[in-house]
Amino acid sequence: MAWDFSTEPEFEKKLDWIRQFVRDEVEPLEVLFPGCEFLPLTDERRRIIDPLKQQVRDQGLWAPHLGPDLGGQGFGAVKLTLINEILGRSPWAPIVFGTQAPDTGNAEILARFGTQEQKDRYLAGLLSGEIFSCFSMTEPQGGADPRVFTTRAVRDGDDWVITGRKYFSSNASVASFFIVVAITDPDVPVHRGASTFLVPAGTPGLVLEANHHLVGAHPHEPGHSLVRYDGVRVPSDALLGEPGQGFLILQTRLAGGRLHHAMRSIGMAQRAIDMMARRAKSRFTQGSSLADKQLVQEFIADSYAELIPFRLTVLHAAWLIDTAGEHAARTEIGICKILASQVLKSIGLRAIQVHGALGLTDQMPLVQMLLGGVALGLADGPTEAHKVNLAKMLLKNYDAEDGEWPSEMLDVRRDAARAKYGHLVDQ
């Protein structure tokens, strides 16, 4: 089957509009309202942000990751990649286009697994961009490994009671509701014993013990919280999906999130290359511009040579999803998750080096890009775990060799060739 990433001319015009809109209208928000992307809108910010969101809606580009039944366009994964690689250039762009994490993934699993009542209660505000949500999964003692989760949810009459602690619950301090992963049956394997619950902010027993920030973040950013669920009581209709379906929901959400992260990483890496190239052509030292220095040329060439195959890998994964479904792209999504961190760190480091000491200051966004690459090595599961899983998936396609020597060894191949064609050739 031929690979085809092409899109119709009408969509290409949409991409051109997004590029100019993000550059001219959205990127200025980074310096006007730094670190305010996930804060509830004040009247001052609303006067700017709401009209920008309306322009996106007028273009039919709001929440492009969703199907038409939820207010999106049903673009599919390839088109979503082409959109997100532009939006990845600015931290404000996903907010203005309604594609910000973790709300995108939370909206998708609500749409897929939620009841109509749950959708009516939680999804409308999320899709409108008026509220934020929190996916509360990671635990202090076990990270993102659900096999060692200690947070429990037990039945008590018609209610569920949730007890445990979660860490790195992003945006918990501003979330209107939480999606909590808890063990409901510890006596069976986790893929049948975990469940997910919808918990409104302010529910008694839901306590934010601490709020931690990534290095370099602004103090006013929502951060990543340590949350204690101290006998949090929720009604039976707070269960998202069926009991024991939590692992499926978890994997569904994380797979999409990993690919979305990779899509946006393309844009961040391209912006770093753009900055590197402009700096190289603008600064003169030791008799010529930086662009004339062979090591700087190598930096730029190596960066672009890393970005292009990464971009094609993401597009290929997206094409597989569009043509065969998400399950068919499991291997490719894992590769994208691994490469996103590696490529962004590698290109970010080179861009900093070309900018010299200036690249390390808060006057440039390069350190944040570099740290973004480091963070992607941990978000939605550590890179090392994905490498192990990827290797296991690949090894399933191979069998052990029966002979004492490798089948590609010259003597072995020669004997096999003689057995096949020896009677026809001169010995």
C-alpha cells in the first residue's frame, strides 16, 4: 500500500492561514502573558484571547482533534499533525486553537467512554476552552507504572470511596475536575483491576498537598501537584467507563497524547532551527559570519537532518492511524515518543551553542525548548520504558535460529547456496 501524506489545496490554504496567524497574532502573547496559558482568563486577557479564538472558529479550525459531533472537523491524524507542528511553535497556540494538553486527551476519553450525563456535565466547558482538567495517574512510589499503584477505590453502598496519593497531577490547581486512576480490584491483573473516576474540584477529601514547578517556570503557573485523596466519596455515576476498564482508558489516552506531543515537537524543533539559522547569518566574528563557519554549518545541517526523518516518522504513524486504526500504529507511536525527546534536546543544545551565552538567558526561549525535550523523555511514560516495549514488539517478528552459527555467516550461506544450485555450477 502506498504512503500518502498529501492534502487537498483547500487545506493547504488553511495551513498557510495558521502559519501567519500564529506568527503575527499568537506568538506575541508569549511575552505579553508569559506562563499564563493555563490560568483562568482575566478580563484583560479575555479582551485579546476571546477574539483570537473566534477567528479560529470562523476558520473552522477550533479543536481540530475532535470529530464533527463534538464541534471539531474530523480532520484525521495526518492533517492534525500538519496543524499541530505549526501550533507547537508557541505555548499559547494550543490554547487559542483548543488543543492544549492534558485537556485534549481528557476530552477524547470523555467523548469515547463517558455517558451522556458525564459529557453534558464536563465536556461542554472543556471543549469551549472555558475550563481546565487534570489527569491524575502518576503515584509518588511507582511513577506511571499502574502495576504498583496503591490508590484504591472501594464500593460503599451506591458510592465509591477513593483513597491514595497521586503525583505530577498537572494543572490540578486550576482544574475544574479530575480524572483519577484507581485500583478497584487488587486481586486481578491491573489491566482488569483498574478503573477511572471523574471527581469535581472541591470534593471533600481532595487535598493538594504540594504544587511543584519545572525548572524555569513562572511562579504563577499551575504546575504539577501532589494530590491526596483522603476518603473522597463520589457517586456511582462518577465511574468513567466500566469497572476494570481503567487500563484500557489509560492506554487510549496516553497513546494519543504521545503522538500529539511528537506533533508539537516538530514545530518547536523547527523554530529552534529558524533561530539558529538567523543568528548564524546575523553575527560576525573572526572575519566572517557564523554562517560561514563549518562547525556552525554542521550544527544546522545535522539539526535539519534529524528533524526531517522525525517528521516523516510522525506523519507515517498518523497515516497508519487514519488508514488502519490506532492499534496498527502502536510501534510507530512508540518510536515517535522516543524520538521527540531526543530530537528536541539535540537541536535545542545546538541552537543554544550558536547563540552563545545569550542562548542560556531568559531573553531567549531556547533553554525552555531544551527542558521541554527533557520533559518529553518522562511525560506519558519514560523513554526507557518505551524502548523496552518497542524492542519486545519488534522481537516478536523474529525466530531463534536453529543452527550453531548465524544464518548470515559466509560458510553457512555458501553451504546453503551449494545445496540449492551446486548441481548447476562448476564446483
